[in-house]
Amino acid sequence: MRRRSASCSGCRAKLAAQLDHSWEHVTEIDRLGAVEGGTVVSRGINYCTAFEIALKIRELSGLLFESWSAADLMHGPVAAIGPGWPVVAGRAVRACTGRDGRGRDRSCGPAAPDGRDLG
């Protein structure tokens, strides 16, 4: 019998939950059918992730997606982002233990722009 590592505890349930969550938003993809491109933005340790996401979208769709650091984007290119222009924003996932510097519980997954925990 194989031993599972502690880091894999609950992986199946988490994967199933993520797949269910993904299907909830599938109909929203249709509204992206007419886009010509988009922007991927991130910062810090995930800055390189923005490049990879933009590259994969370009490879799979042929659309013009560019990556920017959050700081660089605010120095001018942000003016090119308007209504209907898709933006993919990435952020680092915080540890699942303890509290942050303000005494709040730490999230175990990504958060929506309004602060809702998506993990």
C-alpha cells in the first residue's frame, strides 16, 4: 500500500470542487468570443506567471494577450484597457496556516478582486 504525503491530503476533493466551480462560469466564456486581445497582470513572485499565462492564451487562441507587472501597467499602458477588454489578474496564494499581519485568517486559495475567497 502506498503512503500519501500530508500535502496531498484532500487533493481529490479539492480538485473536484475546483472543477465544479469552473463549470459554474462556462457560459461567461461566450462573451469573450468577440475580443481581439487582453492583458495579463501580476506582480512579485507571480510576475513570471503573467508571461506564461499570456503565452498560453496566445498559443491556444491566436489572440493578442500581453503581460505586465502591476507597477509597470499603471505607468501608462493601463490607458489602453477599456470596457470589454479582458484582464487576467494573478496573485500569490497565501499560506493556509495562522493569521496575517492584521490578525485576519489566512486564505488557502485565490481571492476575487472584491476579496471573496475563491479557494
